Amino acid sequence: MNYSPKIKEKTWRPELEAEIYQMWEKGGIFKFHKVSKKRIFTIDTPPPYPSGRPWHIGAAAHYSQIDMIARTARMMGYEVFFPIGIDRNGLPVELYTERKYEINLQTTPREKFIAMCRHALDDLEAEMIMTMKMMGLSGEFSQYYRTDSEEYRRSTQATFIHLWKKGLIYEATRPNNYCPDCRTTIADAEVEYEERPTKLVYIKFKVQETGEKLVIATTRPELLCSCQSVLVNPEDSRYVKYHGLHAEVPIYSRWVKIKPHPTVRPEFGSGVVMVCSYGDYTDVLLFREMKLKEIIAINEEGRMSANARRYAGLRVEEARTKIVEDLMKNGLVVRWRRLGIGHRYVREARHPLKSYR
């Protein structure tokens, strides 16, 4: 059923929006003059993705707020540079192109896929630019930029080369949300979470100097191969005698140092934790703080790396199950209990990739 309002609009017509903007454009009232006697006020805008239609209301509201700043600065006497850009790179663009043309990024030649991305976005971009104009955004549309243009890429590459020559670029590994199916890193904002049941497994670690068994509770036994330290709370009287001693990592027969650290919660599990490279955010911080050497347990395919030895090639959950079975066979599991813990939906592995910063 069609809705027909009883009160008719008499003072405003949508067609006026186009007429008004054409008048603004013809008068050049929002044009940026690089050579000006006024002080320059530059707005560094985050270019939006043209990855769906219509343009998301949240992004439109965000740009309306930016426009308020631009207009206020003009009224204050500044020469305002309010650039309009379109971000045509990234995962949302790739997924939109795959859906539109029913293709797969991994099986499509690189140059062909890039060309298809550009073509797929042209109609969305045109709609987005028109929406911005109809909203009355006072940006510099005559020089709007695209992040996939040759000019933009030359600029970013030139900046990178300049920083490289000045010695301001270094190579390192860092943890990323990584999808082994898309084969790309995933921003935190693009990760969905759900509660999945898991086991908190209590594992025996042998103390080298005394022969005693130190019990550690963990939900990530598949990361045993990347364990580089064992921590206890310095105020926990149960473990003061172990400070500075060494514990043997089960299965892998490596000795790691037992250290006191205030981040350990005595009430969780057994009050003893193993620190594994890229286990979680806390592990990352501890590795950096204690200058531990990383051991990468999970590769880019979402499978256990060669460092996992006989478990190499297994999926994370497969390795977790197999390792617990082997620990139990060797009498190294005291007990276990089921927990409901949030995991990354589908993209469970945190994989460290080479990055330039």
C-alpha cells in the first residue's frame, strides 16, 4: 500500500538541491586557492569506500560533521582545503568485485582483478559523489582523488622511498588478524566474534632444578611450541620458590625461565601461565617487554608451522585436539574443564606477517 501524506510540502522541492549545488559550483565559492593571502586551513579526510549502495548513513553523517568544520573555518576567514577522496582499495572493494563478477581473487590474474575492481566501482563512485553534492558538502570536487589512481600510487610510493632513504623504515613481524581463505589481513573493525566452547587444560611442566611438577592451565595447548617463558604472580606465595628456575615445555623438551610478573592473576586456572608468541594481546605485550624471541606457530594457511614438528600442517583446532590427546597419553594432563570463550569468527588464527612501518 502506497503512503500519501495529507500535508503537501510547499516550500521545498528535491530538485532545488541540484539547482543550488549548480549555482555553488558555477560561482566557485568552495574552490581552494593555493595562492592566497588568507591562512590555509586543511582538512585531512578519511576517504570512504564505495562498496555498497546507497552510501551508508553513518558515513554521510560523518562527512556532514566534517563539512560543518570546513564551513566554520571559511566564515572565520581561512582559505579552506576540503579534499574529497574515494578509497578504492581494501577488502570491502575486493569482496564487492568478487560478488559482482562471481570470481575469486586467488584464481584471477592480478592485473585482470585490479582492472575489474576499477570497473566495478565506477557506478558506485558516481552515485556517492552525487549524494555528497546533493547533501551540500562544500568539498573540492573538481580535484577529487582516487586511491587506486596512478597519480595517488606514485605519490604514496615516492613518500615510502623518501622515508626509506632517510632510514625511517624498518622491517619487523607483528601480529595481525589474518584470514587464510581471503589471504589478507583483517582490520579489527571487520572481525566478528562469537562464543565458542573450549577446554581449559591443566598441563604438567617439569621444573628442571627440583624435578617437581608445575601445573599450567591453558586454552591454547597448540601453542606449546611457541612458549618462551612461564610466569607467576610475584605476590603468590605458592610459587615464590620457583622464581628464576626453569620449566620444561611438554612435548618439545625445551627449558624456559620461570619469572614473576604482576599481570598474572593467581585466581585464574592454576595461577601459572605460559607466554607464547602471538597467543593473545597480552602475550604480544609481554614478548616485547621481556624481549623474548618469537616462535611462529601458525602459518599463512591457518595451519601449524614447521615449528610445531609432528603437528605441522594441521589446522589449529585439529592440532589442539591431537596435542591434548598426546599429553594425556603421557600422563601430563591433570584435568580439564569446558569454558565458553569468545573466538574470532572463522578467522581464529593470529598470524604474524612481515610489515614495513
